[in-house]
Amino acid sequence: MTTALTSSLAKTTARTATRRRRRPEAFTVVSVIGVTCFMLICLVPFWMIVSGSFTDEQTLATSGYSLIPRPFSTTSYELIFTGPTVLSAYTASIFITVVGTAMALAFTSGLSWVIARRLPYVSRPLAVFAYIPMLFTGGLVPLYLLVTQYLKLQNSYFAVILPLLVAPFLVFIQVSAFRQLPEEILDSARVDGAGEMQIFFRIGLPLSKPILAVIGLFYAVHYWNEWFTALLFMSDVHKYPLPLLLQNLISNVSFSQMLPTAAEQSTPVYQLRLALTVVTIGPILLAYPFAQRYFVKGITLGATKG
Amino acid sequence: MTDLPAGRRRAMLRTSLWLSLLALPAVAFFLVFSYAPMAGLVVAFKEFDISRGIFGSPWNGLDNFRYFFSSGDAQRILVNTLLLNVLFLAATLAAGVTLAIMLNELRGRYFKRVAQSTIFFPYFVSPVVIAIMLQVLLSGPAGSGGAVNDALSGFGLPTVSWYTEPGPWPWILTVVKVWQMGGYMSVIFLAAITSIPEDVYEAGQIDGASRAQMALRITLPLLKPTAAVLLVLGVGRIFYGDFGTIYAIIGDNGTLFPTTDVIDTYVFRSLRQIGDFGTTAAIGLFQSVVGFVLVATALLIQRRYSKETSLL
């Protein structure tokens, strides 16, 4: 990723240089340098982790982290993919992300559509109803009691999925996107005899694919990274999602009991920790180049339209 | 739908109700996970007994609040929460504006897009991963060392045992926050910059302004409304700590609490470790009420300031 980046960077700076050779303004040069520095600051920590995850534990302990893995070692990855714990954490994270995003998207779209249609007696109260939780929350204790005492969802993936299902902020982004659909299209469907439900499913949703992508991506990243609710409600190690497993690795160095394969040998804890980090951000890193433009669109929409 | 003019209103109402079914799942969600917990806040006024449930436990008036405010922790965590949030807000806004103005200077379209995507990426990184990165930078495998210390000793400076030194942590957390949110903020500001009409800059060019002058005298003043909105909203949320990031990084490292313990982390710890539901709920209620007053005030101010970007 970095090599592709630097080569493209070199190419574009070369191109801009030829175009603006007449007036190389100092401020532009400073800006290019400034942005490049910040980009490096954003990327270097990732690279250090990737490099460290391929570095032998012994080397890590004696000479610290470095930018180039020497001697090259894949022990940690072998451990990760042979032990059952990480695989089950991956399964948990994928389940939470896929089911959570699907449910969240369905719930959010339904509510947003009803608010966006400006129905008399319905839309405004619903908007207020969805807005209040943004201003006032019950806090941690009632939620904890609700999930553990009343719903009894401890150690269920749904304890992670349900409390975050509908984000009011995303509801309002989606409402403003739905309102941008031209009314004529809906009217013409009505003339053709389509019912209101049909209009939502056959016209409203298909025409809103870009915003559905934005909202879905926000939910998906959120669920993939979620560890706080998991920390609260999950106690069974075999049901931990990835971020919680990773968090446990930070606070709990004697992690070896979670990895049965390495019971007798000393586990390369630090190398393992880095490898698990790579495994955790891997999917986001891979999906990011494709998804990135949607995110930018989403927060721009949220910032200007509210 | 019926075509009878007399039944038109009723038909419309029926359509409304039928369509409202779409909102039903989300309404149920809000009732259970947002509104029911609000009712559950009565725990704050009770001597909570798990076997008797929320509503069966005996009342104890304001004892829970009294206990919290007399514990000596209250002042520390309130000060930390406010101080850290002010630092975060100022730093991320400044970084966002600076980055947006710099990004706006970039001419190569491809480089601009790559730059924007790259600096935006940390926003999607889990706090847990950030915590691991910090460990790589601040402490090596042996509990000392780390990349920063290697650099310090390279320059002949004394190394620091970061994880036992509470002093620098507000600044470290601020740097983390800028790393995490700088790109996000810059995208918002960049959107505001693109909506500035081109002729303002043309006028500047005719008057012989350099690009730096245009950035400082035209772009920066025109970004004020956006900055004001973000500032007001940020102030409104000043009472809520960023639990995820701070807890992932600090965890239960007690030596760092004097400068890093905020309301949310304190609440979480007293719930998990002590299991004191009453006092914890009391702190939560206090936070929610003060937070609500701040958010509501902020929104009112913001509504008055700029009608068209109002969030309500």
C-alpha cells in the first residue's frame, strides 16, 4: 500500500510541478509538505505494527520495534490461525457486523422513510421521538441492568448488536437523503397504481442505494470495532469479538491459556499482539479504498444538511 | 386508496398508519433501549438490591449523590473531564482547519484524493488498535523503550517511562485525538471551503493577493460559521468523556488516573469492580442532566447563530 502510495505521490507532484512551474508559490509548497507529513504520521504507526508482527519475539525484546522486520518470522500468524480462539473471535465479529448492519439498516431505513414523507400527525412526533435520545440518555447503569437482568442477554451476540441498533444521527442523514428524491417519481408510481409499501420497497430503496451504502458502512465499521458493549456483557472467552480479544491481550499479558497450541512453550505475546492487530484492521484496510468516497459523501451530507 | 372526496381524509390517515408500520421496529428499539433506561434512572435515588429489582428496592433520597460528591473523586474526575474535552476540542478544530486549508492548496486531483483518504483513515481505527499503537511508540516489549524513547536516546535525551508518569498524558491523549479526528474534521471544513464562491478568490487575485494571503484573509474568515457550529456542538458534549479511547489506552492503570480519569471511565470502573449500582447511576444522572442542559443551550445558540445549518 505504501509503495503504491509513494509512487502515485511522486507522479502527481511531478505533474503539478510541470503545470505550475511559472509560479511555485511558497504557501502551496508548504501545504504539500504539511499534508505529506500528516499522511506519514497517519501511516507510520500501521507500518510499525505490520513490521513488528513479522519480527521474531526475541528480536523485539532485545532491539525493540523497527521499520523492517529482521529476521522475518511468521510464528505469530501460524499461532493465530491454528488456535481456535482467534477463529471463533473472527466468527463472532463477522456475525455481529453482518447481522447488526443488516438489522440496523432495515430499522433505520423504515423509520427515516416515514419521517421523510412528512405524514400528518406522524412524521413530526416521530422525528422528535428519535431526536430526544441524542440529547438525553439513561446512562450506563440502567442499560446494564436492562440487558443483564431483564433481557438476560449476557454472552449473546445480540447484547452487542441491540444497544447500538439505531443511531439517531444516521436517521437524520438518511431522512435528508430521502427527501431529495424527486416527488414526481413517487407520484408517477402512484398513478400506475403502486401502494405506499410498494413505493418504498420498489422505488424509494432502489433509488437510495448510495445513501444506503453510506449508512451501512458507518454501521458496519461501528460494529466491527465495537468492544465496549462486548466488554460489559461478554464473559465467555470463546464468544469474544476480535477487538475485545485484543483488548484482553493488552491488559492481560498471561494470555497463553487462550492459545492451547502453545501451552508448553513460551508464547510470543508481543508479536502475537501485533499480528492480532493486523488481523483486526485488515478487513477495514482492504475495504477502505472502495468505501472511502461514500464515507466522505456521508459526513459532508451530515455536516451541511444535518 | 379510495377516490371518494368525502373519504379522502380518512383514506390519507389510513395510508399514514399503514406506512407507519415501517417505523415500528425502530420505535420499539427506542422505547426499550433509550426510553426504558431513562425510567431506570430512578435507581439513582434507591438503595439498589439486585434481588428486589429496580422498582422494588427501597428509596434512599439523595444519599447516592451525597456519597459521590463527598468521596473526593468527584472534583478530580469533573476537572479531568472538562480539561481533556477542552484540549481535544481546541486541538481537533485547529488541526481540521489547518489540514483543510492545506488540502485545498493541493492541485493534483489524484494526490488530493489519496491524501484525503489517508488522513481520514484513522477515524475508522478501533480504540483498542490505537492503544496497541501507543504501546509500540511509548513502551517496548520489555516494558521500557519504545520508538519514542529510542528517538529520545538517539538525541542524547533522557528516556521517559511513559506508563508510570501521569503528567504528560493529557497531551498524549490530545495528540491521539488529533490523529484520530483531524482527517474527519478536515473533510467537514473542506466541504465548507468548496462552497465558498469562486469569484471571491478571483477578486483577491486581481488585487494581487498571494495564495497564503487568500488562505488567511479569505478562506479562514469564511470558515468561521462552520467552526462555530462545531465548537458549539463540541461544548455541548463537553461533559461526556470519550470512554472508548481513554479506557482502551489507560485501562485500569491506576498511576495515570490523576490526569486521565474522566466521568465515563470512573462510572464504568465503579460499576464493574465495585458493583455499586446506586452511586454509579447517580453519577450517570448528574452527567445526563448537566450534559442535557449544555447540549440544549448549545443547540439554541447554534440555531440562533445560523438558521440554515441548524441541526434540529
